[in-house]
Amino acid sequence: MFENKKLAVVIPTFKAAAHLKDVINGLPPIVDYIIVVDDCCPQKSGEIAVEMQKTDSRILTIWHQQNKGVGGATISGYKKALELDCDIIVKMDSDDQMDPAYLPDLIRPVVDGKAGYSKGNRFVDFKALRSMPGFRLFGNSILSFLVKACSGYWNMMDPTNGYTAIKKETLQKINLDKISNRYFFETDMLIRLNIQNTVVKDIPIPARYGDEKSNLSIRNTIFRFPYLLVKGLIKRFILKYLIYDFNMASVYVLTGLPMLLWGLFYGLFKWLENTINGVATPTGTIMLSVLPLILGTQFLIAAINIDINSTPKNTC
């Protein structure tokens, strides 16, 4: 227990048998349940957890007959934690990059009712940043901005960090069967949390890098993530700004986006047409493209400003 709150840690594991034992042994006594999800691991990571159950009764092992990805494994752990009526559920990876010493700091805002969801942030400490591989740091920086725009949590850094804590009441509001099963899981969670106006807190937690190997496919991420980000953004806009609410951001997008697209494609079409025919484009035709383009851009900027100011901050 942590301040009379029942605490569970969910550990999805796949090809991390070399580190799983250290991760479990590092968890403090405040953890009531350690839920290890063997996601059809070829290294049989679950067997390590089963063996450790002999000396640590907190450990529970879930087996997947087929690989569901980090999201699918985490969801299985979440469902088990809800069955056990846990108040706070932490998700921690099995590669030993997430220091359990920071677990109390991670769950503190959730326990105190200042947030419904908290997550680690590796981008606060400059020394910790220097320990992160350069390519990964660059990729995370670009991805962070895109996820901010997609999720609506503009005040957040390191949004794809998988060291998270969520309170039971917040988790119960989410349809776990609809969340993305693979590496879009953390982003999909943020989108759904934003739609619910859940407060999310960043907790400075430096990552630890050793000899672990990432299972993330760079190729799949580059080609798959943009589609998922756009899909998530559209879903958030429809639910938050058309169905659950309708405000000036809704008006700006519904008027600004068609104007922007008209100005862009009409102007491009006329430019190509007149270039091929070798004639000058009339001033009126130019204005029919430029004016909607400028106004549409201004309207979308205004909508983004409203979205930034509406980031959940006060209540969870």
C-alpha cells in the first residue's frame, strides 16, 4: 500500500528475459501486485516471473498465446489490476530503463488527486539527455511535437514515455478494447485522456540505457505513425469539438480548413494551367487563391491557440 492506496505495477515483457528479474527485484515494498504479461515471448520471460513467485507472492503472470504488442500486453495487465480493485496502476517496461526509485514521485500527483494520469519525462535533466542515443533523441523531439498536436497536451514533453501511472477511476472511463495494441498505445491513451479532460502530469525521470535492445521497428514507425497521428487528431476533433462540445475552435476549423484547401489547390491548379498555356495569371484569379489561403491559415492558428489554452490543467 501507498498511503492506503492499493498499487499494481504492470510489466509487459517481450525479448527482455535478461532484464526482467532485475526490474522485479527493484520494485519497492509499497507495490501490492506485480503483474507480468508474457506477450508470447520467445525467451519465455514469463517462466522467470513464475519462478520468482515462489519467493515473492506479489507476482502474477499472464500469458499471451500470440503476440499482441506492448499496448495489448499492457491492456491485459490493466484489466487484471482492475479485477484486483487496485487504486493506482503503474506501467513499467521490462528493459530496466525505468528506475523504480522514482516510483513514489510518479504516483504522487495521482494519489494526491492532482492528476488522473502521470508519466515520466526524460527531457528535463540535461545530463540525462546526453546519455540518450543521438538518433533516438532527435526522433523523440520530432515525435514529441507531433504527439502534442495530436493529443492536445501541448504543455507536455516526452509524450511517448512508457513509465506511467493512472488512477482506477480514470482507467475505468476508457474502453480498453478500442486502444491501439502496439507502439501507438501511449499516444492513443493520451488522445482518449484529453477527450475526457483528464489532467496529465509530467514527472522528471531520467532513463537508464544499458545493453538492452529495442523491439521498435523504425521502418514501421516512420510509415505507420503519421497515419495513426492524423487519424487520432481527427477523432479527437470530432469528439471533443463537434460532439461533446462546440466552440470557436470548432468554427475556426470548419471554416478555415476548407478555405485553406481551396486556396492551396485552386492556386496550384491555376498556376499549372497558366504555365502550360504560357499566359499571365490575372490579379483577380490570384486573389481568389491568396485571400482564402491567408484567412484559412489565420483561422487554423486561432483554433490551435484555443486548443492550447484548453489543455486540462486544474481538475482530474
